[in-house]
Amino acid sequence: MAGTIIITAANSSLALPSVDNLLSEFPQHTLVLTVRNLWDADLNTKKLRAIIAKYSGAKALIHQLDLANLSDVHVFGDLIADKVEHGSLPPLTGLICNAFHWNLSGGLEMTEDGYEKTFQINHIAQAALVLRLLGSFSPDGGRVVLLASDAHWPGKNGLEKYPPTIPEELELLSNPAPDPNSDNMGRGFQKYANSKLAVVTWMYALNHHLEKDSKSRNITAVAINPGNLSDSRALRTNTPMMLVLMSRFIIGPLWYLLSFGDPTLRRTTDAATDLVALATRKAYAEARGYFTLLKPDISAPESREEQRQQKLWTKTLQWAKITPETTALTNAFK
């Protein structure tokens, strides 16, 4: 069934081949592609436009969206909901929450909303977008795809120095104390890992509420660890020079040999194929839960604690400024 698929950060390393795949294999869908910078001065946005231009008659719209600004997220949600309601966009069948931020080379970053930047972009803002747009999905349902990482599981990622956790005091996620030791890489990676743990934990709560809602029960949510992507720009963005050099001269060129030690190490084109398969429900149409690559998997123990899931769910509603009037999920506040 044709519908609208939204991708956040659509000019990212993983999103670019995903857009190419969607336009090639699923041309019946309309793509709404968000980027922080619309202009071609951003080389990655220029690459996105070039991909779209390859396909005559491509149904793809590029929208500006700054996930570090919650007001922007809510305005965008209203815009999409209005377009679906009035028929200028088909109902949603997919929402890929692909946007990503980390800072391993600097200190604590806060947004204008008063939240730690990594946590806002990776979790709060995209949760807000999902909740705002549930009422714009097709009556036949659809798929919400959240981007996870092996970093959410303590001890599984080689960059980890401090293990991720969801603390009893949840405000420490959105407003952590500055690191007294100025360990930018160690604490920066922990912030990233915490955000991914929150994404996976919240996904379970989202599915719980979707299944109990008569209008939304056909929407399924998955969180996918797409693998460690050898050609991603991530290791060269807001990272120490050591990681930049490793990315350019070791991980990039030697990824195939390195993959024998890490079976999840792969290229973005391969990860994009899996992402699109989940988003279009070509694979595991009725599935919910956590995936590693394209295989159902078990997530970190903390993420599977129901009490922790519900506590994070309630707090996320507050962080994201979601009210009963701004989400179609009628049981969200129960």
C-alpha cells in the first residue's frame, strides 16, 4: 500500500542509501525527508538532492527540521498532520527516526529547551515526533523504526569507558552534571549510550501503549542496531583526531577483514537495505521489539524492566511537551 514515509536526518550516512533504496524499490511511496540545513552549501543535503534527481517523477519532499528545538518539532508535526488530513500527503506508513548526535571531543552541550543535546536529539525530540504523528498513520497501520546501537548494552562497545544506565533520577539523563574530570570522550560516549538505552527502553513502552489503543494497534515499533558502520561519517564528527584517523585509514579501508572479529561491522548500503525492509514492513511485518541487523534479538536487561519502561515513558511525555491534545494515543497518560 502506498503511503508516506518520513526519515529524520535524511542526509546522514545511513539515510542517503536508504533514500536511494526506497526510491528505487518502493516508488509508490511519498518520502518526507528532514534535514537541519536545506541549502546546497551543506554537501550532504546536496548529495540527497542528487539522489532524488536520479529518479524521474520521484515523490520526495525535503523539509527543514532542527531536532535541537522542540518548538520546531511540534510545528513540523502539525504541518505533516495537516497535510495528511487535507489529502496533500498520503497517510503515513513509516517513520524512520534516524537522526543522531554525539560529542566526544567537547564538554556538556545544552539545547535552548534546557536538555542535554545528545539526549534531546536522539530520544526526546524523535519521541515527540512519533507521538505527534500517530494519528496521521494509515488505518491499516505502519511501522515506527527507531535507531539503536550495541552501545546501549553495557560492555558491548569498544568505545565504552563508563557503562550506560537509566538512573533512578531520570533528570540526570536530560540534565547531567558537568564531568569534573573533563573526560570528553568517555563521558560523551556515555551520554550517547544512555540515549540509545532510553530509545530501546521507550520502544517497549510505546508498543505496550499502541497494542492497547484501538486506533493505533496496527502500528508496530522496532528498534534496530544497524551495526557498526565502517563508512559512516560518525567517527569523523565531533570526535578526537585519533578516531578520525582510525576511521579514514583503518576501519574504512580494512572493514572486511575487521568484520571477522566484529560480525556487525559493515557498510551503510547493507544497513540501509535492512532499515528499508523494516520500515516498509517487507520484513517482519507484524513484529515489534529489538533487532540486531535484520534479526530479532534480546536487548539490554535494563531496557526490559517494565517498571523502568513505564517510568521513562511518563517522563518522556513531560520532556517532549506532549499533552492529551497533541497525540492521538488516547491511553498515553494512563
